[in-house]
Amino acid sequence: MPTTRVDVADVTDLDDLVRLETGLFAEDAGAHDALVDVGWPEQHARDDFIRLMSNEAALVLVARHDGRVSGHLVGYVGGPSPTRFGRRTAEIRSLYVDEDVRSSGLGQLLVRDFTAWAQTQAAAAVAVTAYTANRSARAFYEKLGFAEQSVVLRIALD
């Protein structure tokens, strides 16, 4: 029987985090947004993850499936917003699970642990952005209780 667990990431997870973020950029943004630099993770993700791991307002999680890092979630909580009754919102910046273990529950575990952390940070809500065309991501989040709140409209200028 496979074992799964979620841990707070540390520097020993950096290679896997860069690999996962590279996969996310290639598979998601690379397919849905021509303005995204899909080479960014290979050049900058390592330093970005180190910065995030030392930020108390951020959380970097890894999901292990049979001992192998097979997923990650990066999120943070913002400061109290005066336009939202002084409440804080947590945001999932990125979530990715290796294709061979999707539908195993790792993504749900990552979101569950992030949501629990967000509550300890006095967040009133958790938000995530998904590309309109990424139907599987949208269905995943909707299954977990997320609902559309706003839509971003954009026009390319070049």
C-alpha cells in the first residue's frame, strides 16, 4: 500500500521543487499564456524557494508518495486589507503533482495542509488563480469547495 505525507519543504527538497515548478510552468502556463517565460523556474526558482522558505508569511509544502517528492504547493498570506474589514486572505501561488500520481489525493492533502496553516495565520479565505482553459485545475479546486469570484480579462498588445 502506498504511503503519502505532506511536509514543510526544506533545502534538501530544492532539486525536486525546481523540477516540479518547471513541470508546472511547461504544462500549465506554457500551454495557456504566451507571455509566461517557461524557462524562469530553471533560472530563478531555486533562489525563489530559498527566499520563500525563510518568509514567515509563506509556506512551501512537498507531498511525498512512497518516499519520493511527487508534488508541491507554494502559498502565502497577505496583510490585513482595509477594504476587506481588516481580514487577511491566503493565496495558493502554485500547486503541481507529478502526472503518474495524479488522482491519488496528493493535491487534496497539499490544499488541506495549506488551508489549515492559513487558518493559523488568521486568514479569512484562501484564493487561487487558474487559467480559464485549464478545466482540470478548475474542476479540482471546485471539488474542494472553491468557487469563482472574479474574472480577469486581458488583451495582448503585441
